[in-house]
Amino acid sequence: MGVWETTAIVSLAFLLSCVGNVHGEGSVSSIITKSLFEEMLKHRNDASCPAKGFYTYDAFVKAASSFPHFGTYGQNETRKRELAAFFAQTSHETTGGWETAPDGPSSYGYCYKEEKDPKKDYCDKKATQWPCAPGKRYYGRGPIQISYNYNYGQAGKAIGKDLLNDPDLVSKDPVISFKTAIWFWMTPQLPKPSCHDVMTGKWKPSKEDEAAGRHPGFGVTTNIINGALECGQHSKASTDRIEYFKRYCMLLGVTTGEHLGCGKQKPFA
């Protein structure tokens, strides 16, 4: 076989692989291997972590398989950066780290599976489409710390589980727990885009977004998740999210991109 023939075949294979990735082929497990998962979340099974033994690699991979475009859209650099962002945000939400922690505070993601000492039931009675079940509380649970009845209702409908009547499933079944986090990540809730669309470049900011300082990058995912409390100001929590993101990008061998923080962004309405 001639050199030009070999080159042509290699080039064609590369182009086909790129096309395949854009359409959501490949698997999350090809990027987040078991050994990488263990390194990223190396302290989640410490004795001091209430979620010890709960978040497993197999549960993550099984949950991810229900969302074909999660971590599979675009070329490898885009895929890796999206997964780094997902784990950064969920690690912050479940962090057990502290400033002087061994290995650094950004090594303690996934230490919690439910909100510490919730003060309310998170029942929004205005969300009549998703009525609260008697005696049930919709405080933060799972990797994204999903909260409020309307989120439990929508997530439950999407994954085929009655989370309005049994919200504790999110802290009892690790596959369901991961599914709620990935559902939140993949689902736009107007006027907010989805975190997935932001990190894969599918979201294009409107003139209103640009005027509000919302530019494509990790910072917008923070705005989506907790903008009302963290954006438009200096926020220690936002900084913690960024540090997790930097660590995971380093482990995955990709750059972070621009616009990591949301201190200069207006929160979404």
C-alpha cells in the first residue's frame, strides 16, 4: 500500500470519528475510566464521609448510558471539558473538603448524598403541576443536590420514577441519584440554557446575555445552578467550583477555556 493511500485512509478514519462524536457516539467510560474516577473522587469513601460506599463507578456509567449525548457530543477535547465541568459542579455540591485538607480541598467531592441539616421542606406550592406529597421533603439530594418539588417531579418523569412521592430514592439508589444529576445537567429550564449546551458550544448567548456578562464558559454553568446566590459578586463558593474544574481538567489533559467565574455576570431571571 502506498504512502498516499495510507494517509488517505487515516484521514478518512479521523473525519468519520469526528462526525460520529458530533452525533453523540462513543461512551463516557472511554473518557472517565474507573481508575480516573477513583483518582478524581479519591476521598469520597473516607470514614468521615456520610456517602461512603454510595457513589460507585458502575452506577455512574449505567446512569450516563440513559443520556446518549452526555459526555459524547463533539470532539474529545469538548467531551473531556464537559465531563470535567459536570464533576466539578457536582463535587462542589457534595464536597467534604476544607482549606487544609490532605491532597487539597478539591479532592473531596461526593462526600455527601443529601443536604446537611435541611431547614425547610422545599415545597413550592405555586408549582401546581408538581404537587408536594404529604409529609415529603424535597431538600438537596444526590450529586447535583436536586431540590424543590418541581425539580423532583420533572426529573422523576424523565427517568421513569415517582420522585414526588418517594424523593428518598435519590439518596438510596446510586443509579437514580446520578440520573437526576445528569438530567439536570442536560435539561434547559428557560430562560436558562442547559449546562450541557453551554459546555459543548451549542448555546449561543443572546444580546441580553452578552449585556449581562454571560459568555460561554464554565461560569455560566455556575449561574445556571446557583446564580442568584453566587453570581454578580465575589463568591467563595464559585471559587471552589472553579478549583474543582481546574483539577479535573488537569487530570483529563485539557484546558479550562475562558470565563470560568460568574462574578461579573448578572444571574438569570
